[in-house]
Amino acid sequence: MDSAAVERLRSHTGSALIIVFSAEWCLDCHKQVPVLGLVSEATGLEIRVFGHLMRDPMKPRGYWSIPPSPEEVEEFSVRRIPTIVVLDGEGRIMGEIVESPPAGKSLEEALLDILSEV
């Protein structure tokens, strides 16, 4: 973990909510979701994971099966996973990370970039 970024993320505890859309079959999810768990543990940031997303076999061009995928998938227009959505204290979208952080950045740095734009 990027300890400098984690230390700076602590200042955002209580002022943001991070929502993650994930699935067990997704390799990027296997990389990113455990890091988010560690970030939450180290900073106190609230992170909610919507897991178990499923492709709809009857709609190969569709995105996600509703149900069993939660209705928030449609609400946040999730097309690829993991999708990490950062919300401010009022529930407004501040930014998102889709699949992976930008090149050359850790997930912690990418979250800090979003949270620091305020």
C-alpha cells in the first residue's frame, strides 16, 4: 500500500463514500477490491461493495442481469468492472475509477486525486 497516500486519505474520512461494483469472476476486481478493504481499514473511509454482478446470458450485448445484480448497476451506469464511484457527503458523484487506476498511479493515489479536487 502507498502509505503516504493512505495518510492523506485519512483527512477525507466521514466526508465521502466509495461504492464498488465487483464480481468474483473479474480479474481486475481480484486486484482492486482487497486494496480497497485495506484502505478502508487504514483510513476509516466508508466503502460499500456491490458484489456478485452477473452477465445476462440471454442478452449477450447487454451488460448486467437485473436481478441478481443490484439496481444500483443501472443507477450508476456500470458498464465495466470494477467500477469504483466516489461520492461526496451529499451523495454527488465526485469521480470514478473504472477497471484500473490511471497509468502510473496506485489505487490510493487515484482516490486521493478524486477526493482532493473539492
